[in-house]
Amino acid sequence: MTEPRHPNNPYDGGYGNSERPPYGGPAQPPLAEQQGQANPGHPTEPGQPAGAPGPASGHLGGYGTQQQPSGFPPAGPHGLPSVRPRPAKSARRGPGWGALIATGVIAALIGGGTAVGVTAATSAISGSGKQSEIETSTSDQKVKTVDSPDWTAVAADASKSVVSIQARGAEGEALGSGFVYKDDYIVTNNHVVAPGDSAQSEINVVFHDGASVAAKIVGRDPITDIAVLKLSTKPEGLTPLPIGDSNGLKVGEPVMALGNPLGLADTVTTGIVSALNRPVATQQKGSSGEADISTITNAIQVDAAVNPGNSGGPLINAAGKFIGVNSSIATMPTAGEQQAGSIGIGFAIPATQATYIADQLISSGKAKHAYLGVTITSGSVENEGITTGAAVVSKVESGSPAAAAGLREGDAIIKAGGTTVNSAISLQALVRAQKDGQDLPLTIVRGGKTQDITVSLKAR
């Protein structure tokens, strides 16, 4: 996912390096702040990567980050750093463990000083897809459970549309995942292919059957961490992944993550949707010469195991439909390591947002993003006798959607689109998930009174 420490690669060598790091090797992440105890489905406020405090305010006309709270340990994207320096002349080998295995770094969503061990999601795959019946020992009553997904069939179908991506450039190489979106276009994460965005670079896409095809970048958007590739030749029988409705997801719904973790192709893991509308901030660097950019996502949180190399791979539902792009994970540091691998907290960019950006990249090579036109800070406000977190407006941009809707300096925004807003970053994530021309209902507290305002968003 995102690349926290661009110049320093935690891995020291390729295959055969006796000091090669274990699975889930370090990747520097950003921090996620919790307002008290976060509840699943409600946004928490992530911060910057460790050691990189951000400004105290965010601008919803631009792409600023928020002030980083202290006391929370770092976490990491599916994320190994995105660039590894090329070693001194050596025999050419496969990508190996030394290659950058991309996954986004993200914010740790829990506080405290206790280290959390690595947890692998190793749920069994059921091939029946039928209902099971449980008979109690005290009566003849039978209790039927819900249908269990036929993950065997789902994996067999979806894997044909999932690819491994190898990007090599002057600064190093990266290894990630992607999937067939439409025609001969591949969708992945920006941080997976950014190292391959130069005249001297090359990108190869490896399919389920082992076939390798060269690809070129059609467009990439660091703001949302989405990129689109176009294959140089279209393999016979290329099958796009069916698109699902990420807006209809519910907490507890079963999901499957597919990809290329640690270079292990055709890997699938299963779990559930742990939370929705989870604001996640990652810091990523583009190709050579680009400034660092903060990516803020209104993410789907899952407990399916996601590890370095899963970046850009699809998250699918029980029907085998694409509902998100795996992009980052939360990790906790362990003794002697900056980060561990999956701890059961992974994040995906919702399909609705990913396809909106991908379609723009295919059409024009660039993407526009919805904006509100305010500068905000994280604060608190008393609402009906209860003090809650809020995004407090400190400035309204003249001629902006916010100005047209009547937002004022000092307004405390506590809801957006019906979702609770408890920080500046949670509002940023919700706005970035919208589309050009979309109406966004806001609930604000002004002068101690609650009122509703609808903003017609614009894109730029």
C-alpha cells in the first residue's frame, strides 16, 4: 500500500539472503486517532506516519492532512516501502524478497503500549454453499444458520481476473496486485506502479495461468491511490471482474481478499466487513520528483488477512463481485521490528470511489475530486447536552460549494451524508468519497443549535 519510508528499504537482499525479514516485514505507517473508544462503523481520526507530524488544520478544497495526536503507535500499509534501491551489479533474478512488495501503510487504530502479535486469518474454505442445521439436545427444534458462501467456487472464478504486477524503474522495483477492470485495462494502487512511471521503467502484468504481458500506465491518482494500466496485448479469454455495490455493504458481511502477498501468487483470504466509513490516512510518494501526498480514504475495514503485496488486489463479496481495492493495513511494532504483518485490520478503497476515479483515468488520464471549499480543524461541540467530536470550520473559500450552501466560520460539522463526523479527517474522507455534482447533507451546530444544510459539491 503506501510507502512510508521511501529511501530506506527494510529488506536487505533477494532470495538467498540469510537476513531476509520474516513475512509481514516492516513498513512504516501513519497513525489513526481514536476519539475515546472508536466504534465499528464510525470514523476514527488517523494521523501522519510516525515521525511526521502534520498541520493542525485541513483544507477541504485542497488535500491537507490533520494534526497528529500523540500516544498512538505506528501502523503500516500493505506496506513495504515502495522503493528499494537497486543493489550493486548482481546476477538478475526474480523479484525476490528484496523487491518492494507493495501494500499501503496506515494508521494504528488502537492505543496503548502493549505489542500485538501477528494474526493470520486462516479460515477454512467451504465448498458446500448450503445451509447447515443444528439440532438442540433438549428439544426437537432445529435452528437454521444463514447460507455459508461457497468460497471454493468464488475463488476459482475470481482468480482468473486477478493479476500480479511488477514495476521496475530507475529508483527500484515494486511488486503488487491488480485486477481486470474492463477490456484490457487493469486497476491497481498508485503506490504499486509509481516506481514504474518513467521513460526507462517497465511494468509487467502476470496472469493466473503464468502468462506475462507488458503494460503502460494510462493514469494514476495519488490523491485516492488508484491507478490504471493498459495491456500491450490483450490475452485471449480476458475476463473483467464483475462490479458489486460497495454502498450496500453491511458490517459482518463475508468478504474475500485476493492478491499476491509476499510474492505468493493466487492467494486468497476470507473474513468479514469489520467496519464502514473508516477514515484512513496514508502518506505516499509518487515517481521521482513528485512531492509526498496524503491519501485519505473513507475505507472499508476488514479482518481478512492482507499483507505486503496485496496492494491493488480486489476485495470481493460472497457473490464474487468487486467491492473494494485492498490498499493498507494496520500493524503494531514488535521487538526488533518496526512493523509486523497482518493483525486482522485491513482497509480497502470502496468500489464506488475506485471505479469513479478509474473511469476518469481511462477517459482523460487524470482525475478530479469533489471538494467542499473550507478549512477545518478537529474540535468538539456540545450538542443537546452531550459533548461530541466535530470538524470545525475556520475558513470558507469564496465562491466554493460551502459558501454557496451558507456554511460559516465557526460552524461545527457533526454529520455528513448521515455518517457521524468526529474529526477533520473524517469529514475529508467522506467528502473525497463523493462525486462531482452530488448533494451532501450536513448536520452542523451553530450558536448552540443544530441545523441541516445541503451542499452541492463540485470537482476540481
